[in-house]
Amino acid sequence: MSEDPYATLGVAKTASADEIRKAYRKLAKKLHPDLNPGDKGAEEKFKRVTAAYDLLGDPDKRKRFDAGEIDASGAERPPEHFYRHYAESGPGQRYDSSAGYADFGDLGDIFSDLFGRGGGRRGRMRMQGADDRYQLEVDFLDAVNGAKKRLTMPDGKTLDVTIPGGMQDGQTLRLKGQGGPAPEGGTPGDAYVEIHVRPHRLFERKGQDIHVELPVTLGEAVLGAKVAVPTVTGPVTMTVPKGANTGTTLRLKERGVLNAKSGKRGDQYVKLKVVLPDRPDAELEKLVGEWSSKHPYDVRSKLES
């Protein structure tokens, strides 16, 4: 008999979908074969945890399991209607009420539909294979621009995954027919791959837009300049206006994240940060000192209450 999927994930039967997902992710990170090479016990536990989440992570399957329609492996339970009807009928009414066999019409037609008109093994209903669930970490730029990755499954097989441009952390890809095999030649299950995006040292994503902080020299800020700016698709040239200041934000149109549906990109916002030389410069100090004495200005007046 298959073990209780709730017990496998360590959650109560009243657990929310979010609690089930968190429990699965915690166990999957601990037991994943890539983190436990050669540990057959961890590999077996990982398979059981994945199978449990495959059942409870799907609202429809969970509902059917709780109702007793399918077992913990996802297989259909034998129908109980006829016995239940007999047990619930009163004396003299069993098999006889308006809710009995008369509701089904010709029983031969029912079993023909279930098992095929020809009967026997050839007409038996074909089951669908179990769905498999995986987690895949990808680089920030691969999630933004799209990429192809190869995922190693617990049994050692590999699965090629196409990451569409614009994927967000936590989104799930469905790979139809790439799940567990089905008995009796039925349809294979699907593979669900949950994507986790590694952070980037320069770029920050907000929706479809990219934000980046760009250091500029004192001369570039005062006099203006054309400078190279990193973007998610490669460096571009941007004009820094004269008199730019720390905090000045410039927009690069359509240099953000690709929207897979519309085929368009968001924008990139470049926040300038004026940076002085690493070492003190006597000539710069003299120049700024002379300028400051002739052109005093208050930058903190707005901070006063």
C-alpha cells in the first residue's frame, strides 16, 4: 500500500497549498540526488517526496485523493457505487429504487464503454503515467533572454529544457509527455520544472524593467559624456547630460526583459552615481576650493524642518 502523501511531506491534511509547496521545496533541496551523490536512501526519499507533491500539489488530484477516488500513487480506486447502494437501501428496496440499476440503463453498454466493445485486455482503459516535478536553478540573464538547459533526473536520465525569455523566479514549465511512463502502453505523465533564478551582481528586475546603478566620473557628470552602459543584451552607448548628479535616472527604451507574449521588451533605468578618484588629487582640491569660495550653495536646506 502506498504511504500517506501528507505524512511523506510532513504536513497536516488541512495544510494550505502554500504550506504543501514550502514543505516540498524544503525536503527537495535536502534530498536532491545532486546534493547526495551515491546516497540511494536519499534518492529513494526524494522520489517519494516528489510523488507526494505530484499528488497534493495538483488541486484536482488532491481533491480526488481526499475523496477516496484515487490512491496515493494516483491510480483509480475500484468503484463502490453498487455496494454502497445495496447497503444504503431499505429492506425490500435493494436493487429496486429509482436510484438503482435503472439509472444506468444497459449495464452491458457501460462495461463496453469502460473496457471497449471488443472486451478483454485490448479494450481496457489505459492509465496515464505519473507527473514528475523538478527544480532548476538558472542564471539571471538566461531567465531574462531565454536559454536551453539540460536537467539530470534522479534515475540518471537527462531532460532538455527550453527556458523561454522573461521567466520569473518560481514559475513552472510543463513538459508534456516527459513524466513517468504509463502501464499498459498508456500516455506518459508530464514533467513540471520549477525555475529558480540566481540574482545578478549588477541588474535588478522589477516586472519587465531592469534597474542598474552606473558609476560616472566627476568630469562626466559636470561636462556630460557618452559612456558605455551594460544591459541584459550587451553594452550600449548612453549620453550623460551636463550637470548630472548622483541619483539622476536615465531611461533606455526597450532594453529590459522580453515579454514572451507580446515579443517586446521592457525598459532599463540607469541610476547615476558620481564617484571621486580613489586617491586625493592636489590639483582637483585646489580647483574645487577656488570654485567653492566663489560659488557657495546649500545642498541641505531642504532637510531643515
